[in-house]
Amino acid sequence: MNEIIKTADVCRKFCISKRTATRWIRTQGFPAPRKIGKAFFFDADENALRFLVADESTIEILKSKIRKRNLLIANLRKENAEYVQLNIRVLADKYKLQQEIQRMIAKA
């Protein structure tokens, strides 16, 4: 029987999620795994599995792209948090203003 590699090992090697591996299989010619029981495995000796024996520079390029993507996501989350905090401050100011107006009306 051919040597097989778990999907989790492939994902760990490339620092990708299982969803990304599935996308690569559909769009980039990544070899399709075999289902054994409930798990999926890749044939280690398959020519199409050249991705696993790619030179280190290719792997570093992929890791670099992933790091850049993760940094972009982190920045977007930070910007979103700042936007939410700003909106909270604006709403708090609006609430204070409404209370002030109600006090003024009550005094009049």
C-alpha cells in the first residue's frame, strides 16, 4: 500500500486551514485526497503531490503571503474596534445632550 499523509499534516506543513486546502484542490491543481473511513488522506508518492516536496523558497513565499494576510486582517479588526469605540462615544455624547435638553425643558 502507498504511504499516505493526513490532511492535518499537509495543512500544518503549509500553515493553512482545511478550508484553504479544499480550495487549493478545487482551483490550483492540488491533488485530491482519498477518503478512508471518515478521514481524508493524500498519497505521498503521487507525482501531483509535488506541493509537499516544494523547495523551501516556495514554502517561505506561501508563509509570507499568509503572514501578510493575517496582518491585514488584524489591522482591519483594530480599525473596526476603533470605529465601534468612536460610535459608542458619539452615542454617549448624544445621550448626555438629550438629558441636558430634557432638564432644560423641565426647568422651563
